[in-house]
Amino acid sequence: MAAVCHCSMCRRAHAAPAVGWAMFQQSQVVFTGALLREFASSEEARRGFCGACGTQISFTASFLPGLIDIALGSLDDPEAIVPQLHYWHSRHLGWAEFADGLPRYPELPPFDAD
């Protein structure tokens, strides 16, 4: 799944009005040669960033067990993965509305149990 998050934590961590994420199983993601560092952004969540330049890279949380979000803007080809929806839209900034027609969820979208 790929989506645009509008929550205040993502906005602050990235200093941006919204953040595009791609979600993967943690077993699918391997960081090689990276200086990935992490910090606890809340009691439930950890954010990964490049230890050399500070770029925000990843997000994991206890409420998303076994999953990892990778920031689309950190990818070599960020246009390769296109968001399918917006979440935490109840927190979006009024002056940063996207005209893309994608579904909007006030909080987290429903997840399939697959």
C-alpha cells in the first residue's frame, strides 16, 4: 500500500504539509550500506533516518506489527510508487489540499487481514 499521511507527527518529522509512504512487510526491506539511525517518536512508534544527512526514511509502530513504512521522497525513483489514498485526513492542513481524487480516511484506513 502507498498513501499520503496528514498526521501532525509525520508533518513535524518531515517539516512538510503531508508525507507519502509505501508500506511493506519488514521482511521485504533491507538497508544496505546505509547509516540508518532510529529514534522513538512516541511511545508506540519509531522513525528511521539517515545518520549522515538526516533524511527521514522509515516508520514502524506497535499498532502495525511486522510492517514498515518507507518515505516515498527518500526513494531513488519516488514516482515509481503512486499513492492510492490519504489517511489522517482529519488532520490535513486546509491550505494543502490535493486535487487527486484519491479516497480520504479521517484516520487510518481499513487493513485487510491478509
